[in-house]
Amino acid sequence: MYNLIVLAARPSDWTHEQFIDWWRDEHAEVTYPLPGLVRWQHTEILDSGDERSAGWDGLSVLSFESREALDAALASPQWRAAVEHVGAMRGRRMIWFGEERTMVPLAGGPA
């Protein structure tokens, strides 16, 4: 599995709840159509371990079968639409790409 990982924060004039609602509803609708997307997980950040880690609202992991599948998604009009949608929101984000390795599988699930 090859992942696109996004750490996201709301605009300064939004509440955390406004951001989560936007992220999981309005923004999700323009993200679902990404070609090759096989899994998408959201984590609503409710607390941080220390002050240096504070200020973030959510973590998103979008999974693809391979780097090539991710590259195809990033070159698609659906990705451009999702990026344009985020641009209108004015928050901040950090993005990484990487290969997933399961270190502890879900109980009863595949390794």
C-alpha cells in the first residue's frame, strides 16, 4: 500500500468543529472520486502530546495500491479539483508520500 498523508489545520477564523465538518463532508465529496483510491482514513486530532505538536486539527491517510497509482491520481482532474477546493478553505497543511508497512495487524485481520 502506498499512502498520501496529510496533516491539516483550520483557518484561524474557523472552530475545530467547523473544520472537521467541512473536511468530512464538503471536502470529502470532492476527494472520494480520486482514481485508484482504495482506502481513506481520517483522524480528528483532539489533543497533542506537547505544545510543539499543538495547532493541528486532522490527519488524513489516502491509500493506493502503488506509487504509480498515486502518481496517476495526482495527475488527474479529480486531484486538481480537490486541491482547488482546499485552496478556497485557507487552512494549512503538510503532505508526505510513503510506503505502508503494518507492524501490528488488526486482531483477526490480514497482516
